[in-house]
Amino acid sequence: MTFSSTATLAVSALLRHTMRSLLTMLGIIIGVAAVVTMQAMGEGASAYVGEAISGLGNNMLIAMPGAPRRFGPPSFGVPLFTTDDVEAVRRQAWDVARIVPTNTRMLRLVAGANNRNVSVNGVTSEYFDIRQWGVASGRLISPEDNRQAADVCVIGETVREALFLDQDAIGQQMRVHDVPCRVIGVMEAKGSSVFGQDQDDIVFMPFSTFSRRIVGNERVGSIMASAVSQDLIDNARVQIESVLRSRRHILPGEDDDFAVRDPREVQALLQTVTGVLTALLAGVAAVSLVVGGIGIMNIMLVSVTERTREIGIRLAVGARSTDILTQFLVEATILSALGGVIGIGMGLAGAYGVARAIHIPYVVPIVAIPVAFGVSALIGIVFGVFPARKASRLNPLAALRFE
């Protein structure tokens, strides 16, 4: 008997009990859909983290005073950097393309009857090149603004909405702490960061203005730099550390009293955590596949019992045991493979819906799709072997007498 004839008989047997076949596939469908959805969501979350970290800046490095720790911000209580430190890094770290001194304070802004506590940053014009962040209207802080210590500022979209409502903010006056400031630009909206922080709730002032009028000195709270290229980030980091160790008189063998952070460290950590959680959730979802396989075995055993006389007749007219074995294996494999196909479609559709709902990239799990289909088909074969062997080993005479 040819395989095509056997497959035709198997399909006919399944179609005779359509509802039972669909219910049998349900476990496989749910299991495959859950696995595919989890994998798609995991890859989408990893892509979201990568985009968010890369959006922080162009080949960015951040130096902060304080003893470095493995995770979290460095400890404080040590001297801040100086503008001379920044210039030394600019001259001596040849793989550093741009470098910016920064200071940050939470300050109260007042504009007319509106006020708001906002993170105010003193920066130079290169800051926006490193962050690859432009304005939606107006202009950015210029080198001339820093040279003149101009009383100007650039605000984020959240600040504009809170303080100026529907008005055009460009040219408006507001007070930053006790310092008058004229709005010269509104930043492009960035939305929330990967940590849930509103990146648009921010104000930028020229570093010189911030230092003299608000801080009262030209100490530098942190140094932001960008490497010449992505391949040279590690070299740039080593060079920055070497210059700062020399400037801060740290002897060989002594621990640094500063830390140079690379956003790629955060990205690697978050993607590792995401990968582990995705694997765990996919593993839990995969239990449904085993349950589905047990369901297939159960239904196939019932089918063998129901079709005992049919099997006896086929054996009596010349069918071989291998033909019976193949037919039942094909039936089990069709059930599981078709359930896998439907489950993949449902999983992709579910992942698309969830990704749009929580605003993360929708990524099709290219590797997971063939793996899920292969596993579903394999489950049909594995759990279909026992019922198929039982059917093929029936005694023809006993089968014909079965009621």
C-alpha cells in the first residue's frame, strides 16, 4: 500500500470526527501559541531595550565621581570633576570625539501662574550631538551662549505643556530657581525611557550660566563623552580612565574614585534578564505541548478501540501491520502538525496585539517558528507510536469478532 493511499485514509478517518479532531488539537494549539507569543514578546522586549539604550546617545560614555559599583550609581562623597579635567580628556583621549561637562539639579520653574519641579541640566552644545537630540521648534544652546553665560534655556515637551499650555513657548520668560531665563527652544519629544522616566520633563541651560548662577562654582557633576566610532568605545573608555586617574592623583594599584559607565552594560544586563524570563515563561508554556501530546495519545487509543473491526477487516484482506502502523502514526502527526500551524498563526497574531498594546517593537521569532512546528510534529509521532503499535499488533480473527 502506498504512503499516499495511507495518508488519504488517515485524513478521511480524521474528517469523520471533525469536532473530536479539533478538540484533540486544542492542547497543541494552545501550547504552540503560548511558546511563539512568549518568544516574540521576549525578542520585542530585547529590541525595545536596545533601541532605548542606543537612543541615549551616540557611542556614549559617562564619567561620574564616586567609587564604582557593579550595579547602580557610584557612591558619592568624593571631589567632583573640574573643567580642567574635561579639557585634559579632550586633549589626551584621542579616541574621544566629543566631550561635555554636565551638572544637574532638581529646581522649581515658574512661568506666570504655573510652576513645576524639573530636572535642570547645565550642558554645552556638544551634549545634543552626543544624545542625537534636536529641537521641535526654536534652536539649541550654542557655543556663543556658553561663552556669554546667556540667560537662555531649552525645555522638554512635558515642561512646555505644564508651564505654557497651548501658548508658543519660544521667547517666553520663566524663572529657574531665582534665575530669569528666556526659552529659545523646545526639544523633540522622546517619551519615557526604558526605566519609565519621562525624558521630556527636562530643561537645559548653558553650562556656564548654570555653574555661575545656580551652582556657584564650575565644578563638574559628570562628564559625558562619545567615542569616535562604536568599535573604539572600549579604547575611549580606557583612555578617559587613564587621564582621570592621572588628574586625580590615583596611584597604580589604588581603586578609582570615579566610574566610567557604558550604556551597553545596562543593555546587556536587561537583555540577559529578559532572555531568562522569556525562556522560563516559554518553558512553562511548553508544558501545554506535553498535555496536548497526552491528549492525542488518549484519543488515538480510543480510536483504535472504536475501529477494531475495521482494522481486522483490513488485515484480513491483505493489509500489512506496517500499513496499519503508518496510518495511525500519520493521523497523530497530522493532528499535531496542523495544531502547530494554527498555534503559530495564533501566537503571531497574539504577539502583534500585545506588542501594539504595550508599545514595544513587534518582532517575528524567526527561529522559534520552525522549532515550534518541528516540536509539535515530533510530539504527534512520539505520542502516536503506542496507539499505532497497538493497532498494528491486533489479531485479525479477534478483531473481526470484536463488538
